[in-house]
Amino acid sequence: MRSLNRVWKVAAWPAQAAAFAGRLGVPPLVGALLIGRGLDLDTAAAFMRPQPAHLHDPYGLPDMDRAVDRLLRAMRDDERVLVWGDYDVDGVAATCLLMEALLQAGARHVDYHIPHRIQEGYGLHGPTLEGWARQGTSLVVTVDCGVHDHQVLTQAAAWGMDVIVTDHHPCPSRLPPAVAVVSARRGDSRYRFPDLAGAGIAFKVVQGLAAHVPGVDPETALDLAALGTIADVVPLVGENRVLAKLGLERLSQVRRPGLDALAQIAGIRGALDAAGVAYGLAPRLNAAGRVARADAAVHLLRTQQAAEAAGLAKELDQCNQLRQQMEEAVLSDVRRVLPDGDDRRVLVLSGCGWHPGVLGIVASRLVDAYWRPVVLVGLEDGVGRGSARSIPGFDIGEALEACQAHLTRFGGHAMAAGVSVAAGALDDLNDALNRFASAAPPGLFLPVLDIDAEVSLGDLSLSLLEALEGLSPCGAANPQPLLMVRDVQVERMRRLGQHGQHLGFDVRDRQGRCVPAVAFRVGSRGGWEGRLDLAFRPELDQWRSTKRVRLLVEDWRPAGDGGPGEDLHAAISTLEGTRPQSSTLSRVEVVTPPPLNDGRGRDCRAVVEEVSGGAVLVWALHPGQARELTGHLRSRGRDVQYYDAGLPVAYRRYIEESFEQGALPTLVSPDPGEWWPVRPSTVVWCTPAPTPARFFSRSARAARVVLAYGAVEVADALNYWRAMALDREVLVRLYRTLGNLEKRLQRPVPVESVRGEVEKEFPGSGWVLVELGLKVFAELRLAAVERVDGAESVIMLPAPAQRPELDQSPTYARRRQEWSEAVVSVSVALEESVDTYRRWLEKAMGEG
């Protein structure tokens, strides 16, 4: 996955911000943010303090009167009522919300049905609905679905069923044949707020019922309305903001045992906020419908028993873990089928065995990585089911409607949709969607980072954080404020997280003010050296009774010509601890190093961009970094190719010949295998060489060498080589993973499956770690690799009577030796001057 180069768009400071803020009694920054959200004094006051009175009249929705009348008749005549929901959080919350209101109203026979994602699919399923008709159900109320189910609704009438459709998805021009179609998205709707979620529409029905049935209390439905609204990522403005704000308040006052148990298992402490719902509760509630049935989520929301709630919460958490595994497997497949430099405006990708339940999440991750609308389709027996996700400004629901001739079924809205398509129609669907997208302005596909305001570190305070809370709940259309600070220095950088995937550091300005900061999931991205501009979201950092402001850094860029990075030795020491005092270096032929150019402390990508003339060979740490760098250089118009020893032989030879003949000017590689260029003009090291021998074998034939790495690249390299050192714990985890996979699959485990599992624990190094680990296990006769059903697979061998020692493996012994050399080599490569490093290399290669 590539890292996008986002264009920073900083909002201008409104001239009236101070006066505006003074009228509202808030800091000027909050006033500027409110103006930036398009609010005036009246709307801003309501925005900051949502009230129940701000909810609109439910009877402003089309067919609300008809829907309520039919429900009242069903309760009067003691009919059997079925609430037909959807398997996502919005659909599940809407189902529970409406069921509880109908029971409050006195209905005695209320059932629900959530369709199975794979067996029944989205929306009304004819055979299942007919089964409910045979059981005597006479009234069906859909929530979060139904507006596109013309055929099934026609059949329902023949089975003696009336249907009320409540849905928030875009309505077709021809409405489905139902008793009522309650939707703010109808063409004839005059409702004041069109962006309600499915749970929001269901809440309006409850409000409509409450006007006629004293026992119905809409306030009791606010928590579920908020849950569905936040989870469905609809705009948190207008009526949605009111529902979210009031619902979150109710969640903190009237606790549901199921949500309490789920919050505890998700590690959420204190009152629930929008982020806790979106990132803690929603993924677990969604997981049931993704990998199994959503009924467990329904039971969790409705149970009043703490013990049952705890069991259901654990079940949903396990579903979520399985979902994560399936998601990574699909993402690994997508990386293989998605070609480098794909310039389509809409990415349509398909694969056999992709579980439909995780395709929406993977599509969202691809949208974030490539800033393109994405349609992912899982194929089985010639039939494809999948999900689409989009970027702001490109209505994927509208696009699919325009291309529906190539679909068997679809439904969704501007940012997300579900599709069914015949395998043979995928190429036509791809062409049609990209023709539709060709009419969109090119700027739509440029990733822009919208920054709300520029501030100084001195502007940040606990009182400001408290004032910014008035903007919550934050979400779509009302994001947490993104601010910018210029010309600061990063200090005390350190790795965080189980696998070091996050960074913690301090930020200091020229006035000496210092604020803690954190950056999550930054991978191998560099560019932290020198003075920087930071884009960040301010947040509260609390440890026991100590509170302080912390920066959650979203992006960074050079602030201009700045000094060198801070103490790089400290960065190494923080990551590595005490450094060995000596090591044994490999004996190789003594060679004089080529001239060295110092680009350390700068963004490697910028250094490579500046290198030109002749054949340029760029060494990266691992395939992930190499592919990311290749994509970046291509986006800048560079003629560049990715290369490693694992490429197909014919393709590899073509690249080698093109490079040696001068037809390919730049090559990026993590591993050349047995080949490297006879004499490249320039070798660029974007990661420090782990040993002098490796430096010479990769650089000695070059006319010049450029060193282009810094503290972050060093941290990544040390973590990577530590994993490659194959310590005992790593091998035990790998061996256990192999055993668990074999037990689960009940057959030899494909090597690709092993790599996908290991990549989760060791991002960027899983592929080579598996290769090395399997060599060790083969040498110790614990496992073998053979071709099974056309795929390289791992066969676990019976455990030997006497447990082998790891030192008996030549691969293990060699890797441990290389690790001790790497720690010394990296410290010299970073801390010393170019001349000192050069002399050290010569001396190291001459020692015996």
C-alpha cells in the first residue's frame, strides 16, 4: 500500500472570528472553526447546544401518517408484525429500536429477522419472507433497506403481507409497491434533513407512534438512534448531530448491560463518546454480521442480564478477531492483483474466495491508500458479491445506478454501497464506472488534507480543549478539528506499540515551548529530520491526576531549510538499549568504498528525486518500503521499476537487461538475489547497510553512493533486523502459528496463508521471516515445504523424540551473528561523519 502525498489546504483565518467568538463566549479559535463549518450566530448556538426541540416533526416525512396508521391497526387487531433489518450496526440498532417501541405500544406479537449476509444478502429475501408469511406474519416493517426490492414486495402482497418500508438509501424514481415508503430521500420529500441514518428514520417512526400511543417514549430510543447514526458514518450535522449528542448523553445515564460489557472488552473507560462508538463498539457489533449472523448483536443490545451480556460481548469480540484475519487475507490478495501505477479513476477488483463480509472494510482501506473509489467483488461459482467505497464528491450510489445494466443487484448511498454482479460482467462494469468517472473534475482525485486553522504551541491549553469539546460529537461533515503548527523540531522520538508501528515524541518550537505528540501507524515513512510543519488534532493526555495537551499528528512536511535532526544516537539507544561493544565482521575482499554523498537526516524520497544521470539503484529495507518508494517516484514522473528475487524469472531477466542496457534509468529493490548491476552510476541507500560486507556487495561497483536515511529509517531497520535475527520467541510464535493454521485448515498450509498471518505481527517483514523460519524448521526436521494442489505448502512433521537445539540450524546461527554485526554497523552509519564511516568500512573489511 502506498503512502499518499497529500496537498495541504489551510483555511484562511476569518476576519470576524474574534467578534463571532465573543458573542458566543468561546475562544477565537472555536469561533473560526464554527465559521469554517458554515454557521452563523443563530445556527452556531444551536450547534453548540443541541436540544430535543431541535428535532423535526416526524410527520414531515413522506408516508409517515400511512405507516403509523397501519402500525396502529396491526396492534389493534393483534397481528403478527415482523421487523426486517440489516446486518450492519445501523440496521441492527434500528431493528432493536423499533421492536422495543412496538412492545412499549402494546404489540404482543413482534418478531425480527436479520438476513444472513451470504445466504440471503442485503435487503428482502423472497424465500425467507415467504416462510414468515406461512407462519402468519401479516405486516412487515423494513429498517435500513427495502427501497430497491420491487420484485419481493410484489410477491409479499400475493402472500397476504403488507409492508412498510423505512430506508435512508437513495430512492429510485419508481417507488416500490408498499403500504408506505418512509424516506427523506424520496424525490417528493420536503423533509428538512435528508441525511438521516436507518436508525434515524426508525427513530422518526417511534416519534410518530408516540404522538398516538402514550406508552411510547422516544427518549428511550435515543441511545440506539445515536449508535446507528454514528456507526453508519452519516454526516454528524443537523438532526443527526442532535440524535448523536442526546443519545450519547443517554448512554452515560441509562446503561444497557450489553453495551457496558462490550465497552469493557473494547478497553473503553469512562463515558462513551463518538470515537468510542465508531472505533470500539461498532467494529465488534458489525463483526457478527460480517462473519456469521447478526443475531448475537441484536441479543446483546436487548439483554438485561449482565452474565448473558458478558458472554455475548466475548462472542462478538471473537468474531471481530476473525474478521481482522479475513480482512488481512483479502488485503494480501489485493496487493498481488493490483498493478503498480494503476491509473483508473475507479478501481474494480475481484478475487475468488474473498469473504463478502470484509470487502467493505478492505475497500475503505484501499480508498485511504489510493484516494480512488473502490469496488471489491468476491467470486464464487460465477457469481460476484461485493462492496464499494468512495471519496468525498464522488457519489458511488449514483455511479452504480448509472451502470446498473451490468449489475444484478445494488444498493447504497454516496460513500458506500453493496453490489451483486455476474463474473462475466466485471470488465463491462469496470469500463462503465470509469467512463462515468471520466466526467468528474480531475481535482476530485487529488488527496487534499483540509486543515482548519494554523496555531502556535502557545495557543494550546487545557481550557482550549474544554472549549473544543463543544464541537463534539465529531464525525463525518464535522470532523475533529485539524490544526497546523509551523517550524517546530521533533525530539526524543521513540517507538510505541507491540510492533513499534507507532511513534511518540516531543515537539519544540523556537520559543522553547514543548508539547508531547504521537503518530499512529506511520509505517516506514521518513522525513522527521530538520524543522517541520505538523498537521495534528489536539487531544487530552491524562495519566492519573496529571492532564496535558497532546498532539495527534496526522501529517508532516519540511518547514524549509532547517538544521540536522536531533541526537540520532538517542533514537537508536531508545529503541535498542545497550549496544554491543564488539562484533566479528565477515571476511571479504578489501575494496575501497566509492565516494560517499551525505543525504542523512532528509526524506529519502526527496533525496532520490534529486539524483539523476545514468543508472540509479536504490536499496530499500523490505518489499513494502521498496514498493512504496517505487509508487512515489512514479507519481513524480520518474521512470522506475521495482525489482526483487521473487519476481517471475522471465520478468526478472527483462528488468535486468533493460537496466544494464540503459533503457531503465532507476531501479528500487530490497533484495537482488544473485544479480545486481555491473556498474550503476549511483547507489542510494534508503536504509543503513546492516554489515560492511553488505555495503560493499551492493555498492562497490557504483561511481558514487548516497546515504539517505535518518532516525525513523534506523528504527525501522533495527526492528526489521531484530525480527530477521530469528530469536527464540519469534520462532516459537511462528511454529505455533503453523500448528494452529494446520489444525484449522485440516490440511497442509499454503505458504501464502502463513505469510499473511505472520505479516500481521511483523508488518513489512512477514514474507522473508516465513522464508527464513521455514528454512530453520526444515534444517531441524520440524517441517517441510512441498507442492500440494499446485501451491507451495507447509507440512508439519512429527516432533522428534529429542527436542533439537536452535544452534543446530545453520540459518539460525548465521542470522544471530548478522544481528550483532548490524547493531554496530548501523550506529556507525548514522552517528559518524561520512569520512569516518568510509574509514571504518575500509578497516572493517580488512580485519580478519
